[in-house]
Amino acid sequence: MPHRTETDSRKLLRRLRDEMSLSNPGQERLDRITTIIAESMGVEVCSIYLFRDADTLELCATEGLKPDAVHKTRLRLGEGLVGKVARTAKPLNTANAPAEPGFRYMAETGEEVFTSFLGVPIQRLGERLGVLVVQAKEPRLYSEDEIYGLEVVAMVIAEMTELGAFVGEETSFAATHKHPIMLRGVTAQEGEAEGEVWLHEPRVVITNLVNDDSQAELARLEEAVEQLRVSVDQLLANAGGRDKEQQEVLLTYRMFAHSRGWLKRMEEDIRLGLSAEAAVEKEQSTARARLETVPDAYLRDRLHDLDDLSNRLLRILTGQGNETGAEMPDRPILVARNIGPGELLEYGRRLRGVVLEEGSVGSHATIVARALAIPLLINVPRITTEALTGDHILVDGTEGVVHLRPDDSIASAFRDKMAMQAKAQERFASLRDKPAQARCGTRISLKMNAGLMADLPSLPSSGAEAVGLFRTELQFLAQDRMPKRSDLVANYARVLDAAKGKRVYFRTLDIGSDKVMPYMKRPDEPNPAMGWRALRVGLDKPGVLRMQLQALIRAANGRALSVMFPLVATVSEFTSAHDMFMREIERERRLGHPLPEKVEVGAMLETPSLAYAPRSFFESVDFLSIGGNDLKQFFFAADRENELVRRRYDTLNVSFLTFLQVIVDRCHESHTNLSFCGEDAGRPIDALALAGIGIPSLSMRPASIGPVKSLIRRANLNEVSELIARVQARGLESARPALLDYVATLVE
């Protein structure tokens, strides 16, 4: 095979570009492309395999194999040499294909006479679209130049495939961004929403793939890279107020921007015939493909840095900024790879829902989405490459499913489901001013969780008796610098004003683990959930906690004030925090500032250790709030950020209910006010069980109060208590089946 020159590469790419400019049917285009590649490379066979679905490749065009095999030969992902290239997303080069491990003979193709094989993945921005193969009778290895050249051609084919250029009546390959698709993710916030896609970072559209003047394209790239470097250097110069770790991240970012290797690879692509934009995207696709195979979290973060730099460079080259001129739809559903809390708060309540390709159930975005009471799905694969701004989208936060461009039958069924839920909400609204009193006469106090000022208007309409948990960390997380004390005072005062006399239980700063302030150094911890977080940070960094306590006291301005400390594990931790609070009360008195008319100081019971604290502790706290999310993960030793285990353990597991009963009994003996706060409190069946074992107060998101109140009012908590006792006596693992049977007997 002759050595490929730069002129050869440009000629091939131009022939491909010219072919794609013709208005031929899709199949005819595919056939012509394989012929052009085979002729240009001097090989007997060129074949294009495209994904029919996520696990199946289909031979869509060939020059040299039997034509009858087109659209009939299919391979599973990983099957044969073609399937192996698709699975690994790496080139496969062999001089003796039949002797290669994993080789599969496809009799219908007639490929047995071709010995040498070179396959490269067809991919775009990490999304695998298919495999491009060349074969020859001569048993030889292809050179590095030949492999590289074929990868460049595959990149152009990927762009054409992405643009739907191969769609025609005779091909089975469906265009992306046209057909309906269902994607599964992880529910981070329940709820349903219908609307249109609003891409947080609109995809850069590349229209010129092939260059006519390599020198001009090299100059464009050089100018754009220099502009990128200046902007990154400016970022670093403005980072003087950030901590050392943040500066190290930006230095790594700068290192990539000044990397000669990165620039050299893009320059080589341009010399082979790609445009500057196409060369940048080719390197970006390579980086994204590596992301999937790198187990080290630090290296993955660095590849994300390179990916972000590529996006910046593409926007400079194309002039396409984040502001594309498109108007936000009337029913926007945000789609993004990931998003920070500040950015999500800027969108605010305009959003109907959020769908993320990454994220975690305890991420900042999840916290904000819960505060905004909008459905959120995370870990939804390929959503940012499949969706376009304006696409019709259905988000089912209950089932963890996204329907993109749904057909009429799916959309109709979804609307029926939403209508039924809306009708149920109307019924719940009629209970707003009625107590959550069971048929046995027991009354349960229902409170709401909040974290934003925007939550507070829900307080009267939800029927909540109080704000059982106000998350104070959101104001810290949404900024790039520490908020001033005066800002905290003003914010907390507005919260108390909006509550209109109803009690607000302020939880002091709960940071660490998955909640990290951007201006605070994050320690390198093997298990952050059990590490330096919440009250532990406050006691070790007392300046921040003291400032927050001062702000709360001043915001009360003579009104009642309830404060609770998160993740208390030992009595001494609570004592230290309580003493700090009392010192700030005394300091405010000496300064002549008005003091709260009444002060309640409590603790979040989120560690099993605190359940067995001395009785004197239970008598000293004004109240205890069980933090169900953390307590459950520590009780079962199951990380709630880990999808492999977090759903494995049930709140209604008899062991957990028995443990909660211990806490209930100890609080009853010491006359300590007790509540339960967490996602489980807002699930009606779970809430019924919690009330049945004697927990008198539950705090949940506002939308859950109606369903929970409705069920409690229909139930007899004495019967629920007896039912759980029978389940325990029988040695069953979970009380859920028995409770579901019981609820089925209740009259609406």
C-alpha cells in the first residue's frame, strides 16, 4: 500500500465533502463513500457499520464485500473484530484477521479472502456511532500514518452521521435528533413534567469539516488558541481570593491550554485536511472516549478540564457563544451534563424540570431542585448529545425515565398520568386547614423543608404547621465567596418574616461530603460522607459558625428562634456548639442588641451513636430531629451516593424500625420533642409507619404534605402499631408488604 501524503488526505476529504453536497439518496451516498475510501487507500474492501441500537451494529454499506449482506449482517457489541472495535472505541490493526482473538467468520459477506484488517471507531464527542473498516488480501499491518488518516475520515463520517446525512428510504439507520427515544436515569427529585428542552450549554454546530487552505486554517487555530490562553490566564489572575486547591485546578487548566502536544495533534489533523473546528472536535472526541476507561477520579477530572477547554476553543472559532439567540421555551426543561447551584438558582422557578447526564443524589443541583420543587433526573446517558433546544420532552421523576421527542401515544398516556395527579392534589388541597389526625385521635405535626426564600410562599398553601428544616448552606454554596454577616442577617430575617409567626427550625451550616463551598479547601478524604463535615467543620472552624449564629440571633430581632446542629455524634460536640451559641447570646446582650424572646437549641440525630447517649443529653436538648437520609446510610453502612447499594435497604426494614423505636422510647422517657426529617417522611406509606411507631412530627417537601395527611387521617395508628409489632414478632424482614395490605383496606 503506498505511503499516504498530506495531499492524498486532503483529496480524499474533499471528495467526501463533494459527495455529501450532492442530493443523492442516503444509501447511494453511503455506497459512494465506501468506494471513494477504498479507491483512495488502494484497498479491496471498505465497509461502514453503524449502530442500529445501543447493542447492535449493522453493515450499512460496503465496497468489496457481497452487496446482499448490506442491512442483513448484524453483530452484537463486542462480537467479532468489528464489535471489538465498537466496544473498546480503539483502532484494531492486524495482518492476519482470522488468527486474531475474537474473530468471527461472517459467511454471507465473503470476507474470508481478505487477510489484513483495520477498523477504527466512528464517534463524536464520546458517542459511539459505528465502525469504519478497510480490508485487503495482502497480509500486512497498516502504518501509523494510515491508521491516523482513517481516524480523520471516520471523524468526518461521524459528523455526517450526526447531521443525518445518511438517512434515506433504503437505509435502516435512523437519524439522531429526529426519532423518539427513551432514556433511563436516576431519580434525584420526584415529580413529572412536560415541556421543551433548554440546553444549558448549546452544542456547537460545525458546518465546515474540510479545509481548502491548510495554512489559513492553521493561522485561525493559532489565533483562537492564543485568545483562549489569554482568557485562561485572566481567570487565574482573578483567582487571588481563592484557596490553594482552587488555584491548583486553574493551573492545571492553564497547563492544558499551553500544551504543545494538544496543539500539535490538532495541527496534524488540519494538515491532513480537516478544518480548525473539526480538528478541535476530533481531539475532544478522543478525550471523551478516554473518560469512560479511566478509573482514577483525579484523571477523569483533568480530562473534563480538557473537554471544557475544547468547548471554549470551539466557541471562539465558530463565534457561537452560550447565548445563541434562541428564546427560552415557555415550558423549559433544563438539560445539561452537570450544573452548579448558583447557575441553577439563576434559572429559578422558570424551569419545569432538570435532566443531567452526570450528578449525584446529594449534589448541589439536587439540593436546589428539591428546594425549587421540580423533578430532577441524574445520570441520564447521552442526553446532551441526543437532545436539541426546543425538543419535546417528558420527565418522569417517579419512574426515572425521560421521553425525548415522544410519539403521540406516549405523550397522551403521560398527560393522563399528570391529570390524575393534579386531581389528587386538588383533593389534598381541601385538607389544607385540617389537622393530620388519625381515626384513633392521635395528631401528627406535619412540617415542611425549605432552603430558599422562594420556598416560603408554599408554607400557607401546603398546610404545613412550621418549617421543620431550613437548610442554611444554600446561601453559602451559591456564591463564589463567603457571604457577609449582614447578608445572612437580611436573608434569615426575610425567612422569619415570610413564615408569619410559624416556627422555623434553622439547621446550621451542613457542608462537607458532597456539599463543598467553592472558596473553601476540600480535604482529600477516602470516605467524605463519614469525614470532616457538618458540625465537625463548624467546631474546627468556629469563625464561620459564630458568624452564622450571630446572624440568626440578629435576624430574630426579638422573635422566637429555633436552631439545630447537624451530624452530632457525641454529647461533647453538642455541648461545645450549645456553649458557643450561649456565648453569642451573651455577646449580643452586652452589645445592646435585642435577644430572641424564646430560644430552642436542638440536634440532628443522624448517627447511631447519638441514639445511645446518656439520658442527661436527651434531657438537655430542647428537641431532636432524626435526619433520616444520613441515619439510614450509617445504620445500613450503605452510601446513599452509591447507586449500587442506596436502594438496597428499606426504611421499613424491621431492624431499622426497631432502632427508631429505641429513639422514640428514649425521647418519651425524657420528655424530649422528636421529629423525623428526610425523604422518607414525605412518602405516605413510610410516613404512616413512622407515625405508627410513635414519632409525633414529620418534616418533608411541601408537595408531600397533602398525600401524607390524607393517609394519616384515614388510618388508625393503634392498628398500624399493632401491625408492625406482629411483623416484628413473626421475624419478617420488612413491614412494607403488611402496610400496603392494610392501606388497601382503608376507605377513601
